[in-house]
Amino acid sequence: MHEEYAVLCEVIPEPRCALDFRTPLQLLIATVLSAQTTDKRVNTVTPALFAAYPTAAALAAANPQEVEDIIHPLGFYRAKTKHLLGLAAALDERFGGEVPRTMEELTSLPGVGRKTANVVLGNAFGVPGFPVDTHVLRVTGRLRWRADWRQAHPDPVKVEREITACFDPSEWTDLSHRLILFGRATCHARRPDCADCPLNDTCPSAP
């Protein structure tokens, strides 16, 4: 595991969050919007959204139709608008418009699960966080980094606990970034690029 991760560190020396943001609030909003779409597509709509609604209070008071018009290209725009306005209202009412800095407080917000909370903690606040998405599940399964690699639908929380137990907390955020970037670039879901994979020699799933 650690030897393979050392290789990923060489091929992906400076991992970073693919979502564009300047503040914790912007990252939280962008992460919520990224459900069932790509980070690249989210980045095309967030500049207008952030400019129109720079604070949680402003977003909470927004006209839903106007928000829908901005985020329409992302799909599921009505549901996402409802989630955003509810989230913004909760932030404004319970936290004075500020994004909280703990897992417990973040996941108490409507529509915020562990993955979203880990993204915000690790990238906005520098608090160790290990977001587990579909790429992380796929790559760790193919590499046999987790005991339940045979399961078609592994529990993300169990995967998070199992993988993070093997690494220093200071590595968690970059570890997740590297696994995600590696999954997007090489270890694809349908046609993994095993021929050019830097882990081909050690990966137990390689042909």
C-alpha cells in the first residue's frame, strides 16, 4: 500500500481540489453542487452564483427561480436549489453565516454528509479529512487496499476508517486527492488504462 502510494506521490506531486473556491462557504456550496455532475462543470456556474450571492444570508433570501437559472446546466437544478437555500438558511440561523469547522457541526447541516464535510475540512480549513467518492472506492478496491474489495457497494464510512488508519492524518487530504485524480486519469471505471498505469507491476487487478 505505502509503496504504491509513494508512486502516486511521484506521478501526482501537487494534488489539489478541482473545485474553484476562495472561501469555505464557496467550497461548501460547490461541493454540494458537484453531486451527480463533474467538478469542471460546477466551475462554469459558480462564478455567477458566488457573485450574485456572496454570503449565506444572501443565498438564503434568494429567489429560487434566479438560482435555478444559474445552476440549470448542472442538472437536478430544482432539487439542488432547494438544498442550497436550506443549507444557507441553516448556516445563517445557526452559525451566523460562517461555515463550521468540525465534522459534527458540518454534518448537522441539511444535505451535508461525511464526504462533503471532509472536502471542506481538508481543503478550506486544513483539518485532516479523507473524502471517499466513487474513484476512491474503485481504486482502493482494485489495489486491494481494503478488506471488502469484493463488495459491489462498500460502505464509504468503513472504507474511510480502514484507509485512514493506515496513514498519518497529515496525509489524508492529499491521499484522497491523488486517488481521485488517478481514478479520473488512469484507473477508469469501464476501461482502466492498465498498459500505461504506473502501478501496473504491483496492482493485483492488472491483466
